[in-house]
Amino acid sequence: MTLFTIRQDFRAPSFGPTSQAEIYSEAMAQYRWADEIGFDFAVISEHHGLDDGWIPSPIVAAAAVAGATKRIPIMLSAVIVPLHDPIRLAEQLSVLDHLSEGRVWTVAGAGYRAVEFEMAGVDMKRRGALLESHLRTMIQAWTGEPFEYEGRTVRVTPKPFSDPHPRVLVGGGVEVAARRAARLHLPMMPMNTEPKLQEWYHDEAKKVGYTGGFVMVPQGPTFIHVTNDPEKAWAEIGEYLLYETQTYASFQTPGQWSTPKVDASNVEDLKKSAQIVVGTPEQVIEAARSIPQFGAMTFNPLAGGLPPKLAWESLELFAAEVLPQLRVDG
């Protein structure tokens, strides 16, 4: 079974023809479209201080998506937990859990862009410890009972819609992250496909007596564009996709491995990446059939400020000629 995911970062770079307001409007319309045709996840990310307006407030966006859709699960991937006050974050996610009737999944990330920690006045060197302590605080807060936090009594209400709390997965891509997730009795959503992550996770889970946990491994392409003329499409979308991949790659710290990262100096490099599929309906069907079970095809229709007209042409062709065939496959 292949999962279908739609991701929006709400970016509007200055070289593109689309305004920030238009990007927001079109992104919401595309989330509604994905909900109606049966996509499996709507994904929203978080970054701060980008010139192109990369969305800094995913919880607000998720509330809007929840109100605009009926059934699609919404994944916050990821919320940079150390940048937030854990009590306020627990309150916001509890309210969001009610508004969405339990449809929101939160990937709790430690963060990796130094400028974001500087903006928030948070010591980046403590991000791992802060992620773990904040999550412990949030889990306790979601009981709805008063407790002591930093020398004062606090209480988070309302209790979440979900029992015992909203679905939270711990992000990361190294051993310490896998063991942290298991210690917290939470599942993990890693940023890469390192095989040992599952070994480390289950080893730590056994040590702490946690059963039922899992590692949701990210597999499959992270940009899909369906077209009847791939060469023409590359000429139209290449500039935007190159901007998207180069800016994301620039965020990564030395030694960091992230599955969506593509190292590209030009459009020809993009064409060689397994993370990017720009092809005819038949080629996209073939690519989907090669994805491991429970892997995902991720659509990022407005990547890098890609013009909405081009994005919609791809989405509509996917709905008309690709999705029906994949549903026949089961």
C-alpha cells in the first residue's frame, strides 16, 4: 500500500510571480482537494526567519486545514519543540486535537538551524535535552491534573480529545534520538532511513519496558509532478525546484543525513535524484509501484513558489490518470 501525502511550506520567493497571499490561498485549496480525493496525510512544516515566508506557525495552519477538511490526517513535520514553551505548546495541541477530532500527528523535532535558536533566545547546544524535558512536561500536562513546573503549579485544560494525548512522534536521525523516543514511550519518525535506528529504538524500548512502539521510516520520493511532456515541465518548474532543494540543503548541518535532501547545482542534477519524479502518468505509476509497502509519494505542489497553474495541472492529471490505476492495484 502506497501512501499519498501533500506537503505545503507556504513559500513565496521574490523571483516568483506568485504573492504570499496567493500561495496561502492555493495551498489551502490543494489541501481541500487532497482531502476530497482520499490522500493519506496533509503535511505542514516549521521554519523561522526565511525571506520567502516559510511558515513559522504550523499549529495555526493546521487548525485552518482541520476546519477546511473532513477526514485527512494532518501531520506537523516537524514542530521544533525547544523553541516553544512546553505549557503553551501542550495547550495549543490539546485545542487542536479537539478541533481536528484527533486528526493531527505531531513530529517533535529538536531543530538544527542556528539562526532559529538565536531568534528564540534558546541555547542550541541544549536542544536534545530541551526536547526530552519539554515532551515529558507536555505528556504530564495532558493528564489535565495540576502539577509542579519550574516552581509553580500549572494545569493544562482542556484534556485532549485523544486518549491519553494527541499523537506525537519523536523526530531525529541518530542513535540518541531513537533511544530518546523509546524512553519517552513514544513512536519515532526519523529524518532518514538509517537501518540501525530501529535496532536502537527497540533495544531502548526493551530496557524501559515499553511495548507497542514503532519507527515510521520515511520512504519514497519527496516531489512528484505529473505531466504529458516531461521536458517541457522541467523547463517550466526547474528554477523553482532547484531553489527549493538548494535552500533546504543549505539548512543541513555537517554530517546530517536527511532523506529529502538533494545535492544539486543545476536542473540536470535534479533529474538524476531518486527523490524527484517528474514524469508522464505511466512513469509516475511505475515509480509508485516500486515504493516499499507503506512508503509514500509526497506531493509538494507549490515547492519553491512554483506557480499554482502548473501545480494544478499536475494534480489534476494525477487524479485523472494515475490515482485510478493505483487504486486498482490495491
